[in-house]
Amino acid sequence: MGQIVQISDIHFGCEIPEAVAAAHDLLHATRPDLTLITGDITQVGARSEFLAAARWIDSLPTPVFVTVGNHDVPYWDVIARVFHPWTAFEAAVGHPAHDHQFSARLSDTALMVRGITTARGWQARPNWSKGVIDLDQTARAAEALSRAPAGALRIVAVHHPLIEMEGAPVTGDVKRGRRAAELFADAGVDLVLSGHVHVPFALPIQLGDHRSYAVGCGTLSRRLRGVPPSINRIEWDDETITVTVLAFDGQSFVEDTTWTLSRRQDTRSAATAPRPEAVAEEMRQLAEDDPD
């Protein structure tokens, strides 16, 4: 069995220090196979916030994988927002904002994660916080994930939920999000992990074989939206994925809601796995068919 801890929307500059410290302690006590942070490590992309985020991330047990969020834009620096919006983020987390990938073979399973940038420094619509996904980047990620070893847990990590969660307190409104979700379902992605709405959820994506799931994470900031601060513990074996919300009670994280999700059965072998060049061509064609 493998284990991931998902954390999101820490918003250094607006964080809950006790929750952030408790998350640090939990990660060192449990040593998950991966700590995955789905964006908004800062509040307004200030230098002091990135320094605080970098110190905290560096203090965690490795490996750590971080995707960029809309609050990780240098909000008050217009030139940086337009021309190099992710420079400070990349310096803080130590890896690129685009096309970052993590793979691991564990004792009895495997894991592959691909990060997709849904945030933008600026865009041609009034609310810059809304999401946009690039279909070329989506196709590259789908191609890579489709070639993961048989039985591997395949994850896409984004900041904005690609498909809206009914009743969510805020919307991601991701441009081309549904098309991207369709490409990921076709590629056999197990989980699309996100943050942004500050509310945990786990829902089947109603596309393909309905065995791709959207999983959202809560926040460790004071920007609460009707639920306590929380993180997600994700465990999996060959047949199921278990998502457990760990809610912060003021002192430590305690188990709250749990979802048990049925995995698609990957029966591929080295002989029957799709040829990489065939997958790449199919993904490119799908992206070209939907240029918007």
C-alpha cells in the first residue's frame, strides 16, 4: 500500500501557525511516500511569504511535490506578473512550475504524478484568479501518465478543480477544464488533485469509465470557508483508493470524513501496454481537435 499526504492553500502571510506546525509534525511522524501541495503557498506572492514557504517546505521529509496557485503570482509587481510570474515560486519550491513530474517504485506498487499549471499571471478576463489549462501541456501529461507502469497510481496535480464541484463556496471556472478532464480520463488517470476552494471533496469524474476521481483539499490558512482547516491522507492498493480528511482541532489533526474509491483494474503488461508513439499521436490529435 502507498500513502500520500495532500496539503493545499497554506497561504503563508495568512496561515494558521499552529496548523502549519502540526502538519510538519505529522509528516515527520508518518513519512508518507509523497507530500503533495496543490498550490497557493503564499497569500500575495510577496518575497517574505515565499521565504517563509521555502523554509517550511525545506523542513519537510522528502519527497515534496508542489503545484503553483493563483495566489503565488507576485500580486503587486505588474512586470513580474506579466513576464516572469513563476520565478519566485520556482526558487521557493526547487522545481519548475510547468511539466514537473514525479515517479516512484514502492515496495508493492508504483506512483506517477504530473503537475499542470492552471494559474496565470494575467489573462484576458477580469478575474485573474480563475483557472486556465493549456491543452498542449495536458496532452504531454496525459501521454506521460498513459505510459506509467501497470498498476501504478496515476495522478494529475492542479490548483483549480477542472470540473466544478456543486455547492462549492468558490468556482475555479477553468477554461478548457472539462476537455482536459476528458483527456486525463482517456489516459487512465486515477486522481486529479486540486485545492483553491478550501473545501475537501472526492467525486467521480463523470467521463470515460467513471474511474477517474476529482479530489479537493482544504486549507491551512485563516481563509476558511465553512469547514475546519484540513489536509488529505490518500492511501491505495490494487483495488481501492482511500481518501481521509484530517481536520485540525486546534492541537493536532484528527480523522474526519473518509471516501473509499474503486480503482480501475489495469491489466496491461509490457507486451500489451500502449506504444508511446501511438499515445502521443492520439493526444496531439485530441488537442488539435479542440483549439479553444
